[in-house]
Amino acid sequence: MAVIFYLSGTGNSLYAAQKAQDALTDCRLEKMGDYLRSPYKVQDDILGIVCPVYCFALPPFAAEFLRQLQAAPAYCFALVTMGANAGFALKQLHQLLAAQNIRLDYAQDIAMPDNFFAVPEFIRSKMLTAAEDKLAGMQRRLTAKEQDLSRCRDAFLWEHGGTALGWKFIRGILQADRPQVDGQKCVGCGICARICPAGNISMQDGRPTFGNSCAVCLGCLHWCPQSAIRAGRKKINSKTRYVNPQISIEKMDKVGR
Ligand SMILES: Cc1cc2nc3c(=O)[nH]c(=O)nc-3n(C[C@H](O)[C@H](O)[C@H](O)COP(=O)(O)O)c2cc1C
Ligand code: SF4
Ligand code: SF4
């Protein structure tokens, strides 16, 4: 049996996780957030970890998941999706798994459209086409249970600085970890609450309310059909809105266990 734990705000990482699932037999997908709510000893022979890159590193939410993870798989792989630069995310992931006595066998980064800095539509479609080749290669390597950690590189000095500065900018200046809703635009559809990977949104009186555990995935901003949510100073409009075209709200919603 195999399990893939994933974190995804706008569907890129979920799409990569689904592709990995297709390459394996008897494989289920689980949200990292669900595992964090009720951790358990993973019994599966094959373990996959899939998440985005934030500020050249792992999302703090994914790092927290890895610190809680209990597993002893025979084969372990990791995929990260990112706009342009995976930084040292895979190396960090490798180290966090090692701290849990889990040996990583294969790691891969896959470029997909950026959900933080908007890119034009024609670049998005080029990236998605290029990603298909990368994903097909990943599937072949998973099927063969290859060992390859060449993508787990150390951070360049500026990337360490970039991670610290990036989070200072995102949390301190943009205050993007504090989403807010425009009550005039919101139609109460509940999509934001359904897709939030951190379980940070609940619907009250037909409007979303936000807790204090935002993972800054920007999912609620991008999925909201009314562009009614902003994350501090960070706003999304119809031009900058992005969700992976292969992923539906129902798929984001799915609880895998
Ligand atoms: C807070 C934040 C920080 C990000 N930092 C990076 C980064 O350092 N490098 C990069 O290439 N992409 C970065 N991105 C873009 C995402 O990694 C990329 O769009 C990813 O595929 C999103 O995956 P998802 O759709 O599964 O959430 C960042 C996105 C967010 C929301
Ligand atoms: S997704 Fe947008 S419109 Fe729907 S409930 Fe959330 S904020 Fe309101
Ligand atoms: S509140 Fe919005 S930005 Fe924060 S984790 Fe949930 S979906 Fe992502």
C-alpha cells in the first residue's frame, strides 16, 4: 500500500500528487492538514510527500507536518511545485525526514504557474505543457522506484536571507497571513472554507470567518469566484487569479483516507 500526503492551495501540488498516485498501485492521497489534526503511525510501504515551495523553502505548515510524521516506509519520495526556484526546499525536506528516521529515496521539483506573482496567460500555458513532460518523467521514475536525490541542494547564502526577508515581507508588511472578506462582494458560497488546507475558515451566518492558523497558501483568494477575499494587502483580481486548470473544487475538497 502507498500513501501520498499533500499540501495545495491552488491545485498545482494536488495535480502533481494525483500524477504520482496514477503511477503507483493501491495508493491513496491524504491532506497534511488532516494528518496534523489526528496523527497516526503510517503503515504503508511507499510514502510520498507533495507540497509547494514558499520563499525558497518548505511552507512552515509542511515543515510542521514532517516534524509530526511517524512512518517507516520501504520507499519514500518527495515532489515540490514552484513558480521558478525551489531553493533549498527539497534539502530541508530531506533533513526533516531524516530527523524522523525516514530515508528519502527520490526528490523532484516541478515548475508550474506561480500563485504569488502572477504570470501572463501564455507563460502559464507554456509552463503547464512543460510540466506534463516533467510529470511523465517523474511517473516513470516512481514506477522504477529510482533513487535520486540530486535535486536536494543546499541553499545559496542569498536564499537563506531571501527566506527570512520573504516572510518578513509577507507576514509583516503585506500581512498576508490575515485574510479578510469583503462582505459586499461575498455571496456565501462556502468555497473558501471547503478548499482551505489549514482548516482556517469556517462559515458563520453565511460569511467566512478566519482563524489564526493561515498557511498563506492564497487558495481562498484564488478560488473565490467573487474575488471577495484579500490577504492583508495582497489582492487577487480576475487577471491575476490562478488555479490549476486540471483541478476542480471537488478534488480540492476530497478527503483521502
Ligand atoms: C507564500 C508563497 C511563497 C512562494 N514562494 C515561492 C518561491 O520562493 N519560489 C517559487 O518558485 N515559487 C514560490 N511560490 C509559488 C508556489 O510555490 C507555486 O505557485 C506552487 O506551485 C503553488 O502550489 P499549489 O497550487 O499546490 O498551492 C510561492 C507561493 C506562495 C503562496
Ligand atoms: S469563496 Fe468568496 S464568495 Fe464564496 S463564501 Fe468564500 S468569500 Fe464568500
Ligand atoms: S485562510 Fe486562505 S490563505 Fe490561509 S490557509 Fe486557508 S485558504 Fe490558504
